[in-house]
Amino acid sequence: MTPKLVIYFIMMYWGAFALIATTVAMATMGSSLEKKAIYNNSTQHYFNISPRATTETKLTSQSAEVQLTKSAVVSTPAVLDCPQHSYVLAVWRIYLKNGTSCYISYKRETNSTERNCSKNMNWVSRPDQISALRLKSPEFSSEGIYMCSIAYARGTFIYKYNLTVLAPPEVTLTHTINGTAVCKAAAGKPAAQISWAQRGDYDTMKETLHNGTETVTSIYNTTNTNEDEVVCIISHPAWKDARILNISLDRYNERRKDATMKILYSSLAGLLGILVLSLFIYAWRFFYGRQTDPTIMKSPETISARQSIQDNELEPYATFVQVENMIYDKTGDFVQA
């Protein structure tokens, strides 16, 4: 092999090696720059705490959003979870249905938090460990959108909750004397569902109250049933299991019979009292009227006795008149003489 040929092969091998090494170095540098750009963009985006969606950059491919529905029971603590990543920034944004909004944020770099939400909303624990949010006492005004945004090295992660607040109803089952069973679920949100275990004739009504809750009333006709009891079934989203209420009809049938007998006895007593009073009035008028009525015929003895009494009463007056006349006559004779 000639020296020129040897030099040619050496240069060819060295050129190929240099080309491969340059290609590998450029690929490594490009990957590092891309990761750094993603990290910087995600951090800058959430440090600004902007409510807008992530811009259409390479960060979009590294982001994920999960939309969830969540229900809370009124006045019962509720927890909204957030992705547990090694994040640099965690932000909760709340947009309530009444038009108000607020936020709670934690920045790991400075171990600092910022907030303008009420004390009813706070972190479950230390935000550097758990980014979940606790609602101490949910109310109807707490309904709205709750969005947790996590910024970490690989991009962003978003949990978006649509929160609704439920109100369990107060349930009752009563039986009336007129033969109906009334099953009621009062002040529930949303409206409860009422059904009856036995077939029969019933009517269900719904009433909306001023605070947005609803009262459902179902009236079951028990007069046409042969069952010893009626069973009312009430279901509501605030409960895991339905409420089952039952009531015996025997006791109320006895009460209805007792009430009927009381009404009957009262009516008979009233009629008897009216009859006795009528008889008393009739007897009083009969006896008292015989003594005062002048049209009643009197016996001859009674008339004669009454005439004698009148004559005896008039006799002194007649004697006085006769004496007076005699004195008047004598006086006249004396004057003429």
C-alpha cells in the first residue's frame, strides 16, 4: 500500500468520526434547550396568574385539563383534590355563580401564599405538601367553578370542578282520619323523589320555596287498600341510600272508628238536649198560659164569687152617696122655709 493511499483512508475515517460526534452534540444541546424553554414558559405563565388558557406553544402538548363535577352537602365540609406533582406553583381560581371570583396561590420558590378568598376556603393542609382545597361550610352561594392549576417542570395540569351544593330534605309520613297517607320531603335541593311500595291511587305535588329549595308532597289514598301498612320511599342525591318510612293502618283505623263513635254520641246527646229543652218550653207555656189567658172559660161558682167581692167593694161607696143625698135634700128644705 502506497503512503498516499494510507493517508486517504486515515482522513476518511477521521472525517466520519467527526461528523457523528458533531451530530450527537447538537441533538443533546437541542433537547436541553427545549426542556428549559418549556419550564420557563410554564413558570412564567402561572406566576402571572392569568385566567386565560395556555397559549398555543409547545407547552400545550405538555398540558392536561380534567373537567369534573362535584357535589357538596350544605353546611358539611367538602374537599376538592388537585394533582399531586412536584410543582413550582399551585393556584386555585374560584368563579362563583353570583358573579364574584377569588384565588388562592402557593409559590414553592419563595414558600409564600397569596389569597383574596374568604376564610371559608383554605388549603387542606400545608400547601407545599397537599394542594387540595377545603370548603369549611358550603352554602348555596358557594356554587360555581373551582379550577386548580399546577405548574411543574413538564408543563401544567388543571382540574376544573363544577360544584353544586345539595340540601337534604326533612321527611315525614302521617295518616289522616279521612283515609289518606301523606308523605312529605320538605326544603330539599334538588327536589326529592317519592314513591310508594304498594300499588294504589296517589297524587304528588311540588312547591318551590324562596331560597331555591323544593318541597314534594305525595298523598296516598288508603281507603281502597287491603294492606295493614303503607310504605313511602324517598330518594335524594345528598343521601347514599333512600329513606324508607312506613306507618300502620290498624291504629289509624281504630282512631277513625273512635272518632266516628264520638261524633255519633255527640250528635245523639245534642239531639236529646234539644228534645228535653223543647219539652220544658212546651210545659212552661202550657201551665203558665192557663193562668194568664183571659179567653179560658171560667166556672159559674168562680164568676159568682168574683161578683160578690165586687159588690162588697162597692157597698160603702153606695151608702156614702145615699147619706150625701139626704143631707143635700134637707139643706134644700131649710133654705125654702
